[in-house]
Amino acid sequence: MITLITILILLSCIILGFFVLIQNPKGGGLTGTFGTMSSQVMGVKQSGDVMEKGTWTMIGIVAGLCIIAVFFIQRPAGGGQDNGKSAQKQTTQQKKK
């Protein structure tokens, strides 16, 4: 299941990159002044822009899939906690000898 979710995350990231790269830069990209940032916080000025909606949708999908993936990650067999206990048992057994 984790493999399927990982593939979906990768595909979503590729599509998100597509949406981001084909958008026109607003306010000159990195050359924009901080004074105009307040009007561009949520993206373009046109609320019906398909690219903006696609970007926000893909961000939500990637975030949701990452949260879901955490629930399917399996813990390694044997765990690291047993190693510490077995090492303590060995040292106490050596001290008894």
C-alpha cells in the first residue's frame, strides 16, 4: 500500500511542478517589491484562474497523501528497544560469572 501512495505522491508532485512552471510570474517573480506582496499572497488577482486552482488542489493532494502515508509505514521488525535490553542482560550475566 505504501508503494501505491508513494507513486501517487510522486505523480502529484510532477503535476504540481507543471502547474507552477506554466504560470506567468506575478509582479516579476523574485524581482517584485515587498509592497505588492500583500495583493499577491493568495496568488493571481483573478479568482477564476484554472492554474491557481490546480496549484492549490495539487498542494492539498500532496499534503493529504503525505499524511496518509504515515499511517501505512511499518515499524522495522525487532525494534531498537530490544537491543538495549538484551545488552543489559548480557552485562548483568557477565557480572554474575
